Amino acid sequence: MTELVNFNGEITPEAEARVPVLDRGFLFGDSVYEVVRTRKGGFHSVGRHLDRLERSAGRIRMKLPLPRVELLERCAETVQAAGNAESYVRIIVTRGTGTAPNIDLAYAPEEPNLIIMVRPLPLPPADLLEKGFSAEVVSVRRNDPRALDPAIKSGNYLNNIMGLMEARRDGADTAIILNTLGQVTEAPTSNLWLVKNGEALTPPPEVGILEGITRGLLLEFGEEGGADGKLSTREQLLEEKDLREADEIFMTSTLMDIAPITRLDGHPIGTGRPGPVTLELSQGFSAWLDQGGGD
């Protein structure tokens, strides 16, 4: 198991990698990033991830340091050097190394820094589809899109960190974050879904979410008929009461695909075990991805 970092083209062991103290990503969170995984040795949905990286960079008026083809080649070079069976790949682009610890872009004349982290792909808990996770609806509210839009996948994750801290303090595995209108948004690093009357529902982008790659793929999976056409996936505005009345709740993310939530604020959801729609979606969706779905 090898952990490597490629910093502007130089590959070093992760423990030896260094970022300049005047790097604007380190100082201010002035950066964007993506997490890509390999599946059967190849990059999974990498085009979608790079599309989002470009959108995020454009939203904060930051240029990417390499054309897409060269960036992907650098990722592949680092993955090959690591030699892991399956890899977690984190692509980070900061606005570069400034000349002073000052937020003014006049102090940021340098080229962007490109950091690629490669680690062995973390495996979800072995009993995930038997036990699921616990969640808490926290008091921390999601950033208003007019302040710092959650649709930008930036290095500034303090809002998410505070939500997760509150949930963990209270003994839950993860947080469910509402926006200032009381609408359901997402979990700290995952998109959120609930199941009601056999339909899998997820909040729409306008409530203030990061449109996850796996979330988009699952919506496509549902549009294509899902598990033999029996399951529906769609967007819908959701409120806290909808969580309380849900038959099932689950999360989606690049690293876990589908992850059930079986306890909410200390109370079981349904039977307290992953529900039938979640399990059927998980099995069908994973098979669809393994067969090249979404690529």
C-alpha cells in the first residue's frame, strides 16, 4: 500500500511532501479539488470529475495549470508509480504561492500549484449494507449560495467540518445539514437521498448542494430504468419532516457509491436496518457501474 504526492510534477512519498507556507490554498482555502477513484484499475467517470473541476475553477476565476489531457497523464503517472490495486486520487489546484499572507490577488502573481495525492482506495465498512450509518440533523446551516456556493468544490470546508463535529459530538456517524430555509441539503461529504413509497428522492441543486458525480449517475440509472425498471430516482425539495417520515435514507459518494443511514437522531429509520429499495439500488447500481454505466 503506497501513498504518493505529485507536487507540480515531482513525485514524493506523502510523508515527505511539502506545500509552501505562502500557498494560498494553505492560507485561505483558495483552491479547488476533485476526488477520483479507480475501478478495475481505470479512472472512474474521470471526464465528469474534470468537467466539475473546470467549472469550480471558473467560478472562482482561477485558471488550471495544465490542459485536461496533460492533467490526466500526470494523474496516471502518479497512480502507476503507487502501484495500488485500486486508488483514491485527490486532485488539488491552489491559486499558487503568494508573496505575502494577504488575500488581495495583487499578492498572488505565481502560477497555480497542482497537487495530486494517491492513496490506496479506502474500503467501506464490511457490515455497511447490514448495519448502515447513524445521522443527526445538526444546528449548523449550509452556506447560502450567495455567500460561498456549495456547488463550487473548493478547499474551504469549514461549514462541513462544523456540521460533522456537531454530529460526532452527539454520537452520530454523520450530519444532515439543512439550509437557512429549513430545506434538506446534504451530508458533509455525501449527497443525501430518502425513499418514500418506493421512490428515491434527492434535493435539487438550488437548495445549496454540491452536485455529486455519483448522485448524477444514480439519477441517470433511474432514468434508464434502474433495477429492471422497478425503481425511480428523481429530485425533489425536501424538508426535515420528510426525513422523519422517510421509509429509508441513504447517501451517495464517489468512494462508497450507496451508503445506508439506518438511525436518525438516535431513532431507527424503518426497521433500523438498510431497507429493500436501498439494497436493491445498491446492488443494481454497482453492477451497472462495473459494466461501464456512466462512463
